Amino acid sequence: MNKNNDKTLWILLSASLANGVSFSMILPLLAPLIRQLHMTEFQAGLLVSVSALLMSLTAMWISKKAQWQNQFYLLSIGFIGMTITWGLFSAVLSYGVTYSIAMSLLFSLLLVTRASTGIFMAMPQIALQSFVMTSCTEEKQRSQMMAKFGSLNSVGLILGPLVTTLLIGWGILVPMWLAVIILALMSIVIVCLYPKEQLNHQAKIHQKQETYLQQEGDVVANLKQIKLQQDSINKAIIWLILGFSLYIAIVTLNLTAGFYIQDKFQLSIPQSAIYFSQCSLIVGIALVMMQIAISKWLKWSLQQLLFVGLSSMLLGLGISIISANIFIFQSAYIFYGIAVACLMPAFTTGAAQSVALNLQTKIAALCTMVQGLSLVVAPLLSTALYQFDMIFPYYMLIGIFILFSGYFVVLRLKTEKYG
């Protein structure tokens, strides 16, 4: 990488860390806050889903707008927008906790402010994946680079709940305001330090692409190019479905575990928040260690990442279901960390390998769109299942990952048989 690429890489790494820290701070707080505000689990699911819906729609829109497929625009607008909207969401929460307000009005305000955050959440992720997939062309390089970004995000997932645990004694909303400060500082770094030469280089690339399309007059050639692109995107569908399922698992485990811990082990609201913070810390440590191992030493193929990731996910789900002790339950988060560390780079690398280099920003946007769609479906589905029986969300996830395990085993057997 050249000097500008190195500088861009460090900004993206810092952004990944800041994003992980700020948004993981709310994970231990969501279930206690919902209970404190006397809302239902389903309302908690709606808050997450409406934000994810707008995140998905934004990613879909960006995938069709070449002029917006610029890393600086996506990073700067994304972080500035998240700072403002997350601040508004925290302000509404603060008012609801402190003062008496009609439940319908409070929920409406939370819904609007949380939804507006989703518009900007997609942008940094698209910029990050686009940078990796255009800077690295080989499968293992891409997997290692995505694992490196993932490890920084995972460090954030460790620090966020840890900071929340340390600060919660000062007030349940103190971590929320610290998250706003972190997002604001990252916005300043991006605006002030992003290499202007890199911005000009990207602008020239988009200008050349637009000029080429304007000069291309052969309708048949255009139709063939569109068909080739569509065929390329179709090859990535299975990886997009895998990503969709992975994010459903992540959201389900994060959203319902806070309620599950409290209800299954008969704990108080503060106790459940502390134990879930510990779970987030455990999964974060496992993520970081596994991602560092993948990026530095293991250098696994897609098949190896899939095998270890799917096996670990199923093992963790099994422990969560059968555990009768809170500490055994927490041990499942070691396997969740390993699973996500393996399946995340497998999903993004598999999708990227399925399309040409000129479609990498588009596939990055589609990967983010898939994440957004899963964040729409998962909270509503998991909380609805939880209200029927608290174990049902775990059964759903086991069924999903058994199907994926079977699919990839069959696919591998066919590949070995027919070459």
C-alpha cells in the first residue's frame, strides 16, 4: 500500500474501533432500560428493527448511486450523522428515565430517533469493506484484512461493555453519552485527517467510469455487461444468505440474552445487566483472539472458516439451552466469539470472490443491506418467539445453522466428486 492508502487504512481501523466501542455500550443496557421504562420485549425489538430497516434501505440506495460510492463521503457523513442522531436518542432516553411522560409519546420519540440513526449506520461499513476489497485481490489477503478490521471492532466490543460496567454506578445513561463523545471525536478525525489525494483519486475513478458509460453506444454490449453483472451477483446470493443468518444470530443473542439471563436465572435488573456485560466481555475476548489468530497465523481457507465457524455456533447454542448455571451459560460466549470470528470474514470474502473488481462497492453495499434486513427481521422474530417461550429463539438458530452445515457439506462433496 502507498502512503495515502496507509493513512486511509489507519483512519478506517480507528473508525472500526470507535464504532465497536460506542455501539456496544448499549448492549448491556437495552434490556434493563426497556424494563425500567415499562416497555415490552417486542417494543425493544421494534426499536432495533426500524433502525435496521432504514440502514438496509440506505445501503440499497447507495448501491445504485455511483456518485455516493466514495469512502470519504461515506465515512464523514456516516459518523457525523450517527453523532447527532445517537445524541438525540440518548437525550430522549434521559428524559424518559428522569421525568414522567406518556408511554405512547416516549416510545414514538425513541422510535424516530433510533430510526434516524440507522440511515447513517450503513455508510462506514460500506466504506470499510469497499476499501478492503479494492485494495486486496487475493482470497486469503481479503480474509486476513477483514479479520484485522474485525479484530479492532471486537476490541471495541470488549471495551464497550467493560466501560459500561465501570460507569453504570455513576448512572445508567452515562455510557450512552460517552458513546456520543466517541462518535463526535471520530467525526473530527475523519474530516480533518482523511487524505485529500485519496479523495481526488476516487473522484477521478468515478469520473472515468461515468465517461465510459456515456461514450458506450453499443446497446447489445451494454445488455451483455448488465447480464454478466447480474450473473456475478447471483453467485454471491448464498454468501449473502449466510451473512443474513449470521446477523440474525448476533442480534437474537444480543437482544434476547438480557431477558433470558434475568428470567432463567431469576436475577434482578442490575444483576442481569452485570452478567450480560460479562458475556459481552467474554465474546469480545474470544473474537479478538480468534481474529488475530486468523489474520496472523492460521490463514484458513473459506472451507476451514466455515467448518470451525458453524461447528462453534452450534456448540454455543447447545450450551445456552442446557445450562442450569449462569457461569456455564457464559462459557457459550467463547464459542459464539469463535463462530463470528470465522463466519464474518467467510461471508464477506465469499461474497467478494463471487463478483468482479468493479462490483466490489456494490457487493459491499449489498452485504450491508443484508445486515440491515437481518436487523429488521431478527428483533421482531426473536422477541415474538421469546414471548411464546424463552427457549424458542435458540431452537430457531440451531435449525438455521444445521441447514447451512448440511448445505456446505453437500456442496463440498459435489466439488470433490466433479472437480
